[in-house]
Amino acid sequence: MKNLLLLAFIAFHIIMFLSCSKSISLTKDLLPGTWKLSQMAIDSNNNGKIDTNELKTISYNDTMFIFSDNTLLKSFSTYTFNWSLVNNDLTISYPLGSNTYHIDNINSSNMTLKNTDTVPIDWLIY
């Protein structure tokens, strides 16, 4: 009986590891492309989620071009940035530092980045 429980425990952890690896790989496959910032949100009431009144529509052009060679360009800059992905956390490096954003959601046409390094938390919605 103990062997059966141990085997079930090991199988569960292997399945969890494989499903997490697949999720990260899928995210990395979806990142390269052109992402136009459409909305931002600042968590003004510090509840950890986006409320309707916290959403702001972007009226200026802020486009991010992410390439599979781990570089990216922003529409407002001629500088090439670098990016890395660890556990669905996207880190964008620039000459004086870096910003890390958690990828809250991504599909082929939409991406939501959450910056938890700031107080209050802010989101970028592409």
C-alpha cells in the first residue's frame, strides 16, 4: 500500500512538472510579435485586481515588437532591449536596469502584463 501511495505521489509531481514546462514553452512561443498597448490600469485601491474604474484607454502609439532572439524594440525608442522569460515572468532589460512583469494572460492577439514591483500595482494591456 505504501508503494502504491509513493508511486501515485511521484506520478502526480511528474505530471505537474510537465504541464508547467508546457505552459512556459507555450507562453514563449506566443511572445514574439507586435504588441500595441491599448489600456493601462493602476490598482488605486490596492485590492490586487483590475477594477473597471482603474482602466485607462491609451491614446498614443506605444507598440512593442518582440523577437524570438530575445530582443525587443519599442515604438518610442531606437534602442534594442533584451527580454527573458522565467516562470511566466517577463523581464525587460535596458541600459540602466530592468523591469519584470508577470504575464497574467496571453493568447495570439492579447497580452496582460502585471508589474508587482510598483506600489500600487499596475497592468499593461496589449
